[in-house]
Amino acid sequence: MRHLYWTLLTLCLLCTPTLAQMNPDKLLQDALVLENRGSFETAAKVAKTVIDSGQLSGVELGRGYIILAVAYQGAGESASAQIYFEHALQVLEHDREHLEDYASALENYAGFYGELGQLDVAAPMWQRAFHLRQKLGDHTGTALSLTRLAEFAVARNRIREARWYLREASNEAKASPDFNDDEKAFIFEIQGWLAIAEHQAPAAIAAYQQALQLVERSRGGQHWLAGWERMLLGKACAESGDLSGALANMRTGLTILDQQLGRNSPKYFAAELEYSRVLDRLGSHTEAAQMRAAAEKASKDYYGSQCAGCTINVAAFR
């Protein structure tokens, strides 16, 4: 019902361009709410309407570009997302009064490249954002930046470095008075990935369970982030040898991702491939092969149409 309400509200807003001219900030906030709920296509339409109205300038325009870029990314339109991330950086990089917004643009753009598997492009942006957060004395932002750097370190198999980043991230989080459930879940998620890299499956299961509980408390059990955490928990169960637990969690996670993001999503591709591996280990070889072939074809079609040189980031499935 809530999704229907926001969809109808958005359609009304899109049919009334004068309203966008009257209150562009309110419409951008509406787009952000839709984006946080996983309604990326609708969020992109709202944000694009506001930006095209010509009513935004300066930091407000930069923020609008970030919202629009993230919405396009979530909707699977990577080429459009890249364009608007670039616009956001061009607007914000020389704005000395709004360094936090510039850091946000860098982090989101780095996340875009990280999802595409281009970690060498993402890493310098994460580093730059980290230094900006430190300069601002932003404990929450610094903790999240350190967690992203830990994520990069694990992807590069720099285990000792990843441990250090996560330890520092936890210290920064403790110093922040407003560290929320989503942010705590992110730290647990990367702790789980590090535990997997260290072949500590029980520790990974515990970390992913904590992340899932936090996401379900903050977003609800049917949000796409809950689906993603289910997939991560399933992977950890598989690492521990609990294939039935892995299958149950992955089946639930895949269903949520399908419902909330659709099958034309890099996260869905990665999740489907991991699920096929568990099926294969359980002896369902035909079903596993069919699922793997479908995921590989879908990812090839997606990346072939979105950007040259991009590949599915299966290695980043934590």
C-alpha cells in the first residue's frame, strides 16, 4: 500500500510541473525516500523532473545529481548513472563550503565502480573521501569510509590491512553519537567478508546474522538490503558446510532481490550465480547449470549494453 501511495504521488507530481518549480527541495526529498525504499525507477523520474526544471543551482544541484545518479544505478542504467555522477563531481569539487557533499559524491561514485568490479578506479575516490571526512571531524562518515577501505583491502586479499581499517572504523563508530542500524550493519557485513577470507565460517555467520537483524529492524524484512544480507548469510552457511541452511537463506534472499530490484540487476546476477553453486553442491546439477547460464547471459547482456570493459563483480559477492 505504501509503495502504491508513493507511485501515485509521484505520477501526480510528474503531471504537475509547476509543483516541481514551487518546491524542488521537497521533491528531491521524495526522490530520496523512494530511492531508500528501492523504488529506483520512480525515484529517477522524480529527480530528473526536478533537475530539468532548472530550479536548482550550486550545492542543491550537486545533491540532486547524486540522488539521480544513485537512482539510475539502482535501476540498472549504468551509462546514465555515470553521466550524473560526473556532473555531481563537477559541481561540488570546487565548493569549499560543502566538503561533506563532495565526499558523498566521491563515495557513491566509487561504489558505482566497485559494483562494476573496477576497484582500481574506485579506490582513489574512497581514499579521497576518507581524508575529507577526517578533515571535517565527521566520526560517522570516517567510520564508513574506513569500512569501505577495509572492503577494498579484503578484495585485494590484504587481510592485515583490512583488520586495521575495521578496527579503526569501530573506534570511530563508538565516537559517533548518531551511528544508525544501517551503518552498523555495513560494518558487520564487511567483518563477515573478512571472516570468510580468513576461513572463519562461524564468525562470518555471526557477523552476517547481526547485519541481517539490523537491516530488518531498520528497513523491514522485504527490503532489498535484507535480501542481500540473506544471500551473504547463505554463502557463509555454505562455507561452513551447512548446505540446507545456505539454500534456505539464499532462496529467500533471491526472491526478495527479484521482487525489489528485478532480474536486470548486478546484485541479482551475483546472487543467482552463488545460489547455483550451492545447488550444484547439493547434486541439482541440471538446475544449477540452467541458473548459471541464465545469470551469465543476463550479465553479459547488461554489461554489454551499459559500458565497455565492465564485468560482473562475482568476486565482490561477500
